[in-house]
Amino acid sequence: MSDLVFYEKPVVLDRDRHRRRRIRPGASFAFARNANSLYLAAAEFAEACKEYAIVFTRAGNGRVIPVVMLGLRARENLYVDDAGGWRGRYIPAFVRRYPFVLAELRGQDTLAVCIDESCPGVNEVDGEALFDAAGQDTPFLRNALEFLAACQREALRTEAFCQRLDQAGLLAEMNARADLVDGRTFSVNGLLVVDEKKLGALPDATALSMFRQGELHLVSMHLLSLSNMRQLVERLAQRKVPDPPQPGS
């Protein structure tokens, strides 16, 4: 899963280039239609675990990250309906920050604020302005930047949590299989979950440290959320459409 999974044309936000740009408010989440999983920060577990399955996966750089499961097939989000509405009470921050994102610049060890110029809501006619007549950040943009900064702070906390799980050897691979009543079968491989037996065998000092840092609570919410995998199966059974197109098809 790429950090820019549904950003088709992300460019660095520029005060001159985007001086007249506005963001048209809208409730369409069609941009996330092909995302079957998304990054989830630890701070989101409490709300997300109530209706989504939270699992872990190993990113391309080897880091373990938590993700929220949104579908069982590639390029299919079962929480986005045909009208572009989000069929869930809690909307992950990864989605809410769109069309903004913090991204690493190639060859640089810094993060830059980017905006997806392909977003239908980005225009020069109506909506919330990014910059005022003097070229200064509008309150709308400042709020967006503060949200990105908060997401980044939570990402660092989440990375430390996942690193501790990985180093403690608590993660085990789980392959999910869904058998639908109409005979269709789907499987999802490469998922990581906390092994409860290994969790119970943790040294007392390690368990106490994780408890005091709130990490055992995060683990509990992760394990509780796995029962929501059934919801994905039910949503998939209700969606009687052909398999979504594969990349390159």
C-alpha cells in the first residue's frame, strides 16, 4: 500500500502556483473507491475497532504498519457506495486529509505539503480559498495544515508501537478466506495479527511497560476488531458485481 494510494497528481503546495485555488466542499469519497486497505494511526483504533477489522502489514521498506481493512478483493473498497458515499460512521484520517498530504521529497530528508491537483474539488471558481488576497494562508488552509501535523505526530507514535510489537515477536501471519453462499471464494494473504499466546507469554517487565504506555489497550482493540472481518464478507456478498479490474487490464 502506497502512502499516496489515491493521489493521482500530487504536487508540492506552492503559494504562487496555487494562489487562486479553492477546495469545493463535497461528500464524495469516490477517490477512495479502489483502496481495499488504508493506513490507520494508533489514535484511531478506539473508533475504528467498532466497525472495521484492524490488521498489520509489512510495508515495502520492511516497517510494520497498521491498516484498516476495507475490502477483500484488490482495488475494491466495500465502504464506498455507487454514489460515492462512505458507508461507515468513522472515516479514517487517511481519507479525511484528502486532497492534502505530507510527502517526502525525492533526495531530501524532509516532508512537504502536497495537494492532489486531480481532485475534482480543486478549482478556481468556488469553495474554500487556500490563500487570501495578500497571498497569506487562509483559516481553511491553516486548519488543514494543523490536521496534517497532527497526523504526522500520531504516525511517529504508531511507528514506535508497531516496532515494539515486531521486536517482541508478537506478530503472526494470518490468511483470511471468505466462502460466500453463492459459491464464490476469496482469500486475503499477508496479513499480520497479534498472537495471543505469545502476548500472554511476555516477560512481566515488557508487559508492564506496554501497559503503562497504553499499548496493551491498542492490542486489545486490534484483537477485538478482527470480528469485523465478517462484515466484509457480508458486504461482499451483497455486492453482486464482476471482479474489479486488475492493474494493467
